[in-house]
Amino acid sequence: MLYISDEEIAEILTMREAIDAVEKAFGEYARGSAMMPPRSTMMIDKHNGSVSLMPSYLEETNALATKIISIYPDNPRKGLPTTVAWIVVNDPETGMLDAMLDGTYLTAMRTGAVSGVAARYLAPKDSRVAAVIGCGAQGKTQAWAISEVLGLEEMRVFDLSEEGMNGFAEEMGPKLGLDMVKAGSGAEAVKDADVVLTATTSRNPVVRREGLGGRVPRGGRGGVFPRHRGLGTRGIPGGEGGGGRHEGLLGQGGG
């Protein structure tokens, strides 16, 4: 059995490849050749955590895999990541186990790539300023993805953790070749921005419709539970974004 670590995946997978792969998978889903049942989640209330199973099969690509992901919001206090994932790859013809992959880095890349696909088709072509709310791992990959498909010049960032915001700016500014502006609030970050991304598990909206411009595409990576809301309810209608199945968004997704 092949095992591929997060570090090995980071060495070989580019964001452009991730965006193209996600777009291809979306195409299969639209054509009806993908099977992706809603995630099955077990809540571990005693420890404020959850474990989810997410199987999928792409008939045209002939790929079968299941992601196992745990989300424990209290982990950072123990020096551990909030989200950890593994991916089990099976032979579609026999069901035999082909490979085991660390899925934590790949999850962040895939989530970012969804925003990249959305920005590729829905963002104004002359977008120059992006706002990112939430400076964790998935905020970084979303920022990376949209910078791959848009000619951005400036990125405004906001996070409740000043340390996280500073780290984001120091790492992603040179990596993306963009001017990083650390905002004092979510409202300040999104003002006059061309594209807005949220990557939080906040239970209260951090971006509201009245703070957004008329043409601004919004990409909301909320938590996996309805109580997690990065976008206010009025910020969703009329906004462009992509990457969630209708039943999954209604039953499990945050904003």
C-alpha cells in the first residue's frame, strides 16, 4: 500500500493543478457521473469534537476515495491542529486499498481550489483588491487560489487573532507578490474590495450585505455545521460562489 504524507503532497501539488482538478470534478458532478453522498458526521460532544466520513466516486476519472476528517476546535490550546484528515483510496474495480494519504494539507488545498474555480468564472476580470476574513490554513489557500486566477494587487486581511493576521501577512505577501493590508475589522477589510473570502468557524456573521459593494463575489468557507456563519443571511442572495452541493449546504453547511 502506498502512503503519501502531507509534506510529500506539498512538494508535488501546485495550486493551479488543484484548481484544474476541482473544476474537472465539478464537471463530472454536473454531468451526473460523480457519486458523492452527504457527509456522515459523528459528534463527540464530551470533547467538543466531530469525526466525519466523506466518500466519493468519479466514474469518468475512475477514482474512488473516502476522506476521514476530525474537527476539534479546542485542539490549538493543546498544541494540536483544529482539523486533521486522512484519505483512503480504493481500486474502483475491486475495492482493494490502493493508498493512504494525509489529508490535512490536501483538504486546505481543495477548499482553496474551490474558491479559485469560482473566481475564475465569476469574479470581475479587472479585480485588483481582495479581502480575506480568517487567516488560518484554509484562508491562506483561498488567498493563494484566487491570486492564481486574478490579477490582484492588494489583499486585505482580518482575523480575531492579531498573531494569526501578522503571520498570514508575513507568509503570504512574499509568496503571492501582493501588498498585504491588515484591517482592524471585517467591515474595514471588505470595504470597496472586488472579491471577498471568509474562512472562519464563527457563529456570528463577520461580513454583512450592507458592507459589500454591488458587484462583489463572495466566497464563504464556513464551518461544516449550520451554526457556523461567516456571511450574514442578507450577504448570500445575489452573491456568486461555488463548490457546495444544494442538499449539503442546506443540511450541514455554515455560511
